[in-house]
Amino acid sequence: MALDTEKREFKILGTRPLRPDGVDKVTGRALYGADMSAPGMLTGKILRSPHAHARIISIDTSAAEALQGVKAVVTANDFAKASNSFMQDGLDNCMARGKVLYHGHAVAGVAAVSEAIAKQALKLIAVEYEVLPHVTEILDAIKPDAPVLHPDRNFKRLPEGTAANISHTTDFGHGDVEAGFAAADLIVERTFKTEATHQGYIEPHACLASMGPDGKADLWCCTQGHYNVRGMCADYLGMNISQLRVTASEIGGGFGGKTTVFIEPVALALSRKAGKPVKIVMTRDEVFKASGPTLSSLTDVKIGMTKDGKITAGYAMLRYQCGAFPSGTIDLGAMSAFAAYDLDAVHTEGFNVMTNRPREAAYRAPGAPTAVYPVEAVVDELCLELGLDPIDVRLLNAADEGTKASYGPTFEAIGLKATLEAAKAHPHYSAPLGPNQGRGVSAGFWFNFGGNTSVSLSLNDDGTVAVTEGNPDIGGSRASISMMAAEELGIPYENIRTIVADTNSLGFNDVTDGSRVTFAVGLATIEAARAAIKIMCTRVAKIWDIDPEAVTWEDGYAKPAGENAGKYDPMSLAEIAAIANKTGGPIAGHHEVNADGAGVSFGVHLADIEVDPETGFTKVLRYTVFQDAGKAVHPSYVEGQMQGGAVQGIGWALNEEYIYGEDGRLQNAGFLDYRIPVASDLPPIDTVILEIPNPGHPYGVRGVGETPIVPPLAAVSNGVSRAIGKRMSALPMSPPKILKVIKG
Amino acid sequence: MRFEAPKTTELAVALLAQETGTARVLAGGTDLLVQMKMDMITPDLVVDIKHIDGMHDITPEDGGFRIGAAVSGAALGEHAGVCALWPGVVEALELIGSTQVQGRATMAGNLCNASPAGDSVPAMAAAGAVARIAGPDGTRDCPVADVPVGPGKTSLAKGEFITSILLPSRPDNASDAYLRFIPRTEMDIAVASAGVSLEFDAAGTCTAAAVILGAVGPTILTADASCLVGTKLEDAALEKLAACCSATATPIDDKRGTTEFRKDVVGVLAKRAAKIAQTRAGAKS
Ligand SMILES: Cc1cc2nc3c(=O)[nH]c(=O)nc-3n(C[C@H](O)[C@H](O)[C@H](O)COP(=O)(O)OP(=O)(O)OC[C@H]3O[C@@H](n4cnc5c(N)ncnc54)[C@H](O)[C@@H]3O)c2cc1C
């Protein structure tokens, strides 16, 4: 759907009305995943592997089943065969089949009348394991003699000779890279390492499943996409999709980690077996061990530059580790690496290797932060060595409308140059720095996504409007959607209530991911509103007895147009709604679409960092985010996304990491030793929103949720490197690592 | 599990002494409840000492203060007398946790949890604090430094518990300070720490020094701080102190920090804490 041609003055877009979920969240009325209860409900608990890699010889559940109060025990045998290998990986991740592949991998589930009994029952399940050698690090996993996670599977697409744990490879580019390097005045080549991080949402996974003896089931859960939960669970339970209704709860953070299932199929299987509702709530320990960490990486980057800052060639080799199952995230990373640059010669390669770690789940711009970080760090080093301004160099090489992107396509209107210019002109960029302080710059990129979307909008007889959408609200989308409906209909924001419906109440919706919701659901809402407007105009034409084409919609009123202009008093939406039952019945609009035209998004971050030279302690002194939002519907939410992404990226850069022992066990499965930033660690994150309209949306909206986590890794790393006068090349830059580099 | 909340010290001692299974004292519960929730310990008996008379009192004694075993960080932090006398001990206790945790956490709990990283312990030890212990054989006093004997282990016998901790008096021109290193700014466990208590003469020369290190050994460690005595904490003396602390430290290499890092940083902390104590003491440098 294209940008509206007629230029409009927005009345509601760009304002900052109250968030519709605010009162519920601060008063505790909001219902999160763990808040749902049902009569006769049982508590579900999951037994998890103590080993990083082991064959399951046998599972004896008889003692657990015999325990008073235990109503069901399930293992992999209680699930159907999934419909394809990708779906089967999802199921095997929820319940180990044959082998456990990582510390914390589920092996059995129990439902009992109390948590204490369920816990006791877990202890009574006897699992006999044959412990196998394990591998958790990238370089170990690609060795010829590495333990192989899936020896029986044949990852056919792979070139001859690739290590048995490699599941995906990628290789693309354009231009003559060797000639490009030959033309460079300076070439910098470095290897960068990042560690796995977790999305760190505050709400643990939680669900309530209830299946009747007739096979009809309901599932309430905390998810970013309940249609996807329905599809996966129906597949794993061998059910028809129509037999399962899924309702998404309010969500306490997802960041990509709630785009798949972990406990939901287990709760359904337990409920089916027990004949009672079963609730499962993960502990934080389980969240860390068995739900979505992101990837770890080891990346070589080589970039050549002329004395005046022109990049002559770029090369990257990305190695991603995404846990125990195949993952294509490497493709997204490889495509993002050089996306911000207009290059004549660029070559990107990479592979994904499987290890004995939990299966990677999407995390905000999956694959991009770890790919952009090494490129932006090498560009920074080239700028330093050549005495060039890092923003000028980026401007000189920036991708623009018409640039052939490093990953193939040609960009439409994009906001990178405008964003770089805004950063350069901002007072932050010219503010003086003190001793032991450094300023880091980084650009970042994300594709954004549109996808399958259904929206329905209906008029109430008092002139208010109900909007029904199917995407859990993880970043304020209910407010933005109400605003877009209000803008289009010409009624106050307060007259609209937007809700997230269950899977039976609305057509299919893709998961809330890819920064797609404000873009795609917004677009569908505008179209649904336009459909309702069309009906309203037809009704009014009937009353006035004129041609429907002779009625226009303006600022919430139907007005006679053309030769009839001024002949009738305009009718408001409320007036039309009040008599709808006399003019033909209820008035509603709906729209279903597979939206494209999401429009890529760029951001630029500035980070001032101070390093204590005696301890390696870092302090983020000042941080500013510049980003193109296309059109900021509700600027506070856009700023919230920019700030939140920056903070998560800062955590990734400075302290967050999955730490494994020699035994392959995760050592820091809790917020004490998995260190996300706390409020006092951070300065206020300043934001500057740019608005370069997206040609693919009627109001020019672009997704903004993911791009802001892409630049911080390099922005902070470049800031630290400049502060200490030495180049950091591994994350997280925890104090021991920094002190070691300082001391040389 | 049995839960008891006796009103007297005698009853508490009797309950603890008679329990045949595992018994635990509950003060603020900010360690105990977490450990129970994580299935690290499953006591058969929990004895809450917060209802015993005097446990919440802060009482002047011989120029110092006797702190009841249930006095929370928040309560101690509001006591002007203690803050003026032992600012380093108060700042160490106040570093623990968040506002919520401060409303509960106690010094005696921090001490008896016997983590080498407990924040108030090096500061109390540097201050020469003395624990009063009630037990089946009556009451005894024990220097705080001798209570922890290893990670999670104390020298308390069965049936014994701490009823109060005495922070002693101190001369003029003296003060203390505590610093810890954490990678963040709060809500973390010390990677290395140092409690420093210094006395000066009227001319500003250091006459006595105690430096206690935390999180760099199985228990707190006493560093030889004699290099400060007779100096005005000039750079050379401070560098000597830092080197001595680094040499004294015997830290482990773990997820919170490397051996090398902890040894380095503990020296830096000691010298910085010494400067703070010097300023607080009003000593001329
Ligand atoms: C979120 C959070 C953050 C924290 N941050 C820190 C921190 O920054 N620094 C730090 O050092 N600690 C920290 N802690 C740990 C804890 O808060 C402190 O150790 C606190 O001082 C413990 O005091 P308490 O009164 O709560 O002890 P409790 O939990 O009641 O007891 C701790 C242990 O000591 C025993 N015990 C308690 N009182 C006595 C007594 N009078 N006699 C004998 N035995 C006794 C108990 O049986 C138990 O084994 C934190 C804890 C939490 C939950």
C-alpha cells in the first residue's frame, strides 16, 4: 500500500495521548501469563537435563505417577510427529527426544495438585543417561573431531567438507574485492567475538492449558504471536487448528524471545492426559537455561579505505553459534553487516554451527547487532588511523536511495544520510570530552517486515469505535493503532478501544516481530477504517437520496460534495452510528493483507564512555540515538523503543553474557550474575526522531523497534577503545577484559 | 518445616539447641529465604529472632554503640550517632541490595551468611567490632573477624546465635571507609572489597591502620597496613599498601572476576578507601 498522495495535516499522529494499558499495568489489574486460573487447575513442572549432551537410555516415570496428587506425566512419546523438520526442531526443543542437547533441556513434564507435589514428582522420575562429550564454543564445534549434535541428519545444502555441526552457510557479494583492497591506502583486518545474551524480559514464560475430553482446547499464554502458538501446538498435539483457541495475555516483555513455544505444548499434553487445566510458569532459572538466548559469534572483518575516507572494499566472515538446532539467523546477520554502506566491492560469507547450548530464539533485529558491530568497529579504527571524522566518513560512504545494497536489492527512500547529518549537527557530537573519556559512533540497520495481518473495526451505537487486532502489544501498538483509526475516522482517540483478540475472533496474524505491527496493523487499520467510511457514506447518500460518490468524508463527518455541496447538514460518525440499525444494520470495516513495503530503517548512535584506568570500570556518560521513524505515530513510544534498544545493546556491549563451565553447564542462570544494566548504570538516553516517509505506508510509517539495538555494540566499543587508546575486539567489555587490554 | 518466633533469647537458644534436624536463625531473611527458594537449603526449623526484646535497639555503650541483631540497614543508616562514629561501616551495610532489601537486611545476617563477599564484614572487622553470642552455655563475646571460618561456615556452635554487635568507641582524628568493586552501580556482589579504619595524630600522621579485604579469599583477609603508619598517606605509602593488599589476596578465578583482576583491584580499592578515611578523619595531608 503506497504513501497517500494527497498531503495531509495530521491531527492525532504525532501527539502523545495517554497509553491505554497504563492504568491496568500500574494498578496490577493487567492480566499477565501467570495471572490466568481455572477451576480444578493443576500445577505443571518440567524436569530438565543436568547434562550438556547425553543419550536418554530410559525414562521411568512410574514412581512419579504413583505419587499421591500427581495427575499426569508426559515425555516425548506423548507428542505427535511434527509436520516438517523445522517444526520438529521446535518440538524437540520443548521435549527432548532420544538425546538431551543442552543443560536444561526438558525431558519430562508433570502435573500435580500442588507445586510441592509436582516438584517432589520430578525427583521421582528416573532418567538413565549415557553422557556424551559436549561442545559449547564455535571453534571447538567446527573441529573435525568435535562431538556431533545431530549425527543422523544430513544438512544437504552444505558444501563438501564442512564440519558436521554446520547447519547453514552463506556467501554473496558484488564487485572485485581484491582490486578494491589493492586500491586502499589502509586496510584494517580484525577478529571480533561476542557472547550469547538473553532477551531478559521481566515476565517469565507462563501459560494455562485446558483440554476437554472432546479434544477441544483453550490456551492462555504470554506470547508475541498466538496464531503461531496455535499452529505449533496443534501440530505437536496432532490436533486440527480449529480445535485449539489461543488467547494472548498482557505481555511483560518479549524482544523476540516469545515468538516461539517452550512450555505451551507441554501444558496442553499434560492437560489432555490429566483431563484438567494445567498451568506452567517458568522460574527465572528455567528462562535462562531453556528459553531464547541469542547467538554468540566470531567474525573476521577486513576493510580498505583511501586516505580521504572512501571505502574501497569490504569483506566479512561471520561464524554464528545458535545453540543445539539449525538456524538461519546467519543469513540476516550477513545481509546486515555492510548494509549502511554504498560499496563497489563487498563480499560476505558465513556459517551457523550447532553446539550444546539452548536453541537460539529471535532477539530484536536477530543477527544484525553482532554483524554490524565488527564492521562499525573496523570503520572506526580506519577513521582514527587516517585522522578522519567518523561521521564524515560514514556520510561519504553512506547507502542512499538507489544504492545497490551489499545484500542485493536497491534501496528506496532511506534516511541514513539525514540521520548522520542530524548526529553531526547535534550538540552532543561537539561537546568536549575529559580525560579517560571516549566518544563512539555507530550506524545500524534493520530490514523491517510487513506480513500477514487482519484487522476489524466496528462502530458502536454511541459513536465510539472498537478495533480488533491480533498482535500482542509489546511496544504500545494499541495506542498507535487507536491513533491511526482516530486519524482516519476523524474522531477523538479516547473514543476508540483497541483490543488484541484470540485466534478464533479474527483472521490470521503473523507474530509481533520484525518491527511490523505499527506498520502492518496500522496499515490494515487505516484500510478497515476506510472500508467503514465507505459504508457510512453509502448510508448517508441513501438518507440524502444522492449518489454515494457525491458524499465525502472529512474530519469525522459525511458531507455532500460536488454539485450537492452545502445542500445538507454534514452528519457525524456518531449520528450515522446511532441510526445504523435503520439504515441497513451494523457498520464495520475489516482488512486482510500480506503487507509488503515495510521500508528498511537506519539509526546512528553516539556514546560517551569513561573508563577507570585502574579498574576497567566503564561509565556511560552520555548517549544519543538518532533514528528515522518514517512517521512517528506516538513519539513517546518511538522514543521508548529507541531508548530500550539502546539500553539492551549497552548491556550486551558491557556486561551481559552466557557463561559456561568446563562441564557444559550454564553458570549464571539468574539476574545476579547475568548482568543487565540497572537504572543507576545509565544516563538519560536522548533521542532524535527523523521522519523520512516510508513510501510503502499511507501515513509514511516505518517500524522502529529493532534498529535501535543494532548500533550500541559498536558505539560503546568504539567509545571504550577511544577512551583507553587501544582497540577492544571482544564483548562483553567487562572490567576484567578492559583492564587486561589497558595493561597490555 | 517448623517456624518459631520466640519472645526471649533463652527460648530461641533452647529451640535451636534442641532441634535434631537443620535449624536456621531468621533475621531479615534476605539470604535465608532466597536460599530456601532455590532449594539450596531446606531447614527443619526456622527461628525468627525479630520478636525478641532488644533485637531492634541501638544502644550507646562506652563511647561506642551496641547494635541489636535485627537492626536493618535502613534503621542503622538513620542513626546519626552511628553514622558519625563509623561512617565506613554504615556505608558498607547500606550498599547491600535495594531499598526493599535495606528494610530487612542486618549486619549479623550478613556476617553469619559467611560469604567472603559480604559487604559489611570487612568494614566491621576493620572497626574492631565484637559480636555478642548467646548459647546453651550462656553469653560470650567474639571479634567479628573470627565469626566466619569459610564460605558459608561460622564458628558458632549448635544453639548459638548473635544477639548484638558492638561497634567500639574511637579516638579523635580517626575514621573509616569501605569500597567494593562491582561491574555495575548497584544490585551486585563484590568482586573485591576493602574496609579501612585509620587513626591520625594532630599533625595528620597516621598512627594506626586496619585494612581488611573482602571477596579475595575464602574469608575476609587482614592486610598488613603498617606501611601507612608514620606517613601522611603520600603516594608512595599508598602504592605500598596497594601492593601489600594485592600480595595478601588469594582470590579464585570465577564468573565474577579473574584472579589477576581481583588482586589488582583490591589494592586500588584499599588505597582509595584509605584516602576517603583520611579526609573523613579531618587529617591534614
Ligand atoms: C536482592 C538482594 C541483594 C543483595 N545485595 C547484597 C549486597 O550488595 N551485599 C551483600 O553483602 N549482601 C547482599 N545480599 C545478601 C543479604 O541481603 C545480606 O547478606 C544481608 O545482610 C543478610 O541479612 P539478613 O538479616 O537478611 O540475613 P538472613 O537471611 O536472615 O540470614 C542470613 C544467614 O545468617 C543466619 N543468621 C541471621 N541472623 C543471625 C544471627 N543473629 N545469629 C546467627 N545466625 C544468623 C541465618 O540463619 C542465615 O543462615 C543481597 C540479597 C538480596 C536478596
